[in-house]
Amino acid sequence: MNLLSVSGICKQGEAGFILNDITFSQRRLQKIAIAGETGSGKTTLLKIIAGLVQPDTGEILFENKKVIGPLDNMVPGHPGICYLSQDFELPKFLRVEQALEYSNTRAVEEANVLYEVCRINHLLKRKADQLSGGERQRIAIARLLISSPRLLLLDEPFSNLDRLHKNILNSIIQDIGDRLRVSCILISHDPEDILSWAKKIIVMKDGQIVQQGSPEKIYRQPVNEYVAGLFGKYSVIDPKTELFSKLVQTRNTRKRLFVRPEQFKIVYKRSGGLSGKVTRVNFFGSYYETEVECTETVIAVKTETCNFSKGDTVYVSLAKMPTKH
């Protein structure tokens, strides 16, 4: 049985559809990430799922029961679903432990596990105005979880966090599912935040779902250039170009390819690669990314080592066959 079923959700605004026929499902403890450009309808969708915004048409089922919107509910929201917006607020003059006590429905031992998961034991005696941005984010999440929800909705939880606090929050969100057994849907613009965490990614544009599937499928098999661009660098190989005929050769496709840097390799001349000139070499710690100008386009190639520099002639080949579109 699905934990959550979203069916045919539509919401219209002054300029047209904010959401248009959104349909997907979530199994219990399945980790779902929603990606898309600003204005694609992601936040509105989360608020509708939480029962905070009324859809024009469609239905949300949570644990096989309909989620009631604010027009039919005196107190908007659903007790089993919690939503953390980008603009959350904490009581400024209460200690953290006091703010958490007001919402607590957990036994003492369960609450202690929650504080440990959220990495906030050392913050309980502080007031909200004594916390950093990352600490406030963790308290806000703990404040929602203390009421024992079964589904947590996070709207851009990693925004405005430095690398250190991002890593901490990543670990916390992982533990929310693994240790607290709470399902989660989150929105993020950064592919690094979601590719390694999510089991399912939903990509939205202009209020519609343009692709949904596993992180591997979304990354390696984007349905169009919009999806490809959301998840990192890529090169387009068009079947009408010389680049296509020399690289793809006898492979069974005549459709354009979206190729990630790691799907190329630099080879010896005798291996039959396409010649090109190195225009830039970038070092990213665990790998190099080399830009090679080949006929009509510049190709980015990811390598573990780099024995060439700008101006060198190299030979590029396909390491892995990308999906055709």
C-alpha cells in the first residue's frame, strides 16, 4: 500500500496553471526529491500535500484517507504530515527545550533519540536568538518531528547553509528515515543534495511533471535538455553533426545524445578517438575536468589524472553509451 497518493492535482493562478495534472505516489519510507527551476510549482505542491493550500481539482490520499484542504478544515493541515517552509520561525524568547515541550507527543526515551538524531542535545538550554542558521534549521525540524508525524515535507532545507552544516543536515535527514522511521519528501536545487539520498526524483517545469524516476535514470537518461541541465554538466551530440558521425559511428541510434563528462574518455590517437584541442583544465579535488574543443562543440571530459594542459591536442571517445533521445 502507498503511504501517499497524489492524483490529478491542478491549481490555477492569475497567470495560468501553477500545477497541472500532478500525479505520483510514495511508498512508506521511500525518499522522494522534487527538482525544478524557480516557479515550477514545487512549493505549492508541498503545501497542497500538507493540507495547507486547496487544490482546484484532484485528490491527495495519505494512508488511504483523503487529505482535507483549508476550505473544508477549520485548522489547516494534517496531523500526520508536517511541512517546513523556507521561512520558518522559532519562538525567540523561549529556550529550545521549552519550545519542543509544547509540541511533544513522544515518550522521554523517544524524545531523547529524536534530539540525538537532530544533533541538538547541546542546544536545549539556548534561546532561538543564540543559534546559528544551521542550528535553527535543526531545531525547526526537531520541533516538527516531536509531534510524531509519519511524513515530513522539507522545502529547500539546504538553502543558505555552508558546507559543514549542509553535511550535518544531510546526515540528519538520512537518519530521520532510518532511525525515526519517518518518510520524507524534499525540494532542492542542488543535485548533490538529492542524487545520493533520493530513491525517486520528480522533475517539474511550468507546473507539470516532465520526468520522474530513480536518480540514476534522471541523471543518465534525461528526457530533454532541461532535465539534463538541472543535474550537472553535459554535452549535446546531434546526429546531424560531424561530431556524431565520428564518435557514435555504427552505434544503433540517430537521435541526439546528452553526454555527461564521465561518459567521455581521452584515448591514444591509434584508438580511433576524435581529435580536439584542450581549452581548459579544472581541478576538483578527486577528479579533473578537461574542456576539449572538437569540431562544432566543446566537450567536458572527467578524468582521475591529467597529463596535458591548455593547447594540447588530445583524442576523445565515448566511454559509455548515453541514452538516446
